[in-house]
Amino acid sequence: MGKKKVLIIDDGVDFITAYKAYLEANDYAVITATSGKEGMVKLENENPNIVVLDVMMETPDSGFEFMNKMKEKGLKTPVILSSSIAKASQMNFNMLDLGVKAVMQKPIDLDKLVENVKKYAV
């Protein structure tokens, strides 16, 4: 069996670079996208085991729009949400219906990211 694939969707190149390096060092294959549109194409074509998704990209709720599109298309890939406003917005409400497994406050603790990827990647 090959490495599990993680799709990172974030418009912050610095975040992508850090997550990718750390996940690859922990033996994951990493695919990246800098927009929800690009991310959806990669999700459908690459079949990752899990998605690490930024909430605020092209619009303040791009991440939620992305998850709604996943649901409409019947895609059930687990999602870890990352947001710089998670604490301020109290974004810890029940999002299981949209496939969210964890909400992580930026800057993300990279060890905790790997722990969540390991726990939730299918």
C-alpha cells in the first residue's frame, strides 16, 4: 500500500510550504491547491485520503462553499479545517454533516496536524 495522500487547499503559500514539508517528513504524499476551484479539480482527480482546507480564501467563506460542493457531488473525503479566525468566530460548532473532522486554529501546531491526519485519513 502506498503513502496516504493529503490535499492541502490554502491561499497562503507559506502555510502550504510548512504543512507540505512537515507532512512529507512524516511519510505522507502531499497535493496542493491555492483556491477552492483548483482544490475541487485535484480532489476529484487525485482521490486524496484527507483534505486540509483553509476557510478564508477567495471569499471569507470559500472553505464552506468548497465543503457544500463536496456534499452536492457526494464526495465524502474527511476534512480538517484551518482558520486564523477559528477561535474568534467560535468555529467549533458541529460540522460533521459537512465532513469536518477537526477545526485547527492558525498557526497550526504541526505535530497536532500530523496527529489529526493520521487519525482521520481514510
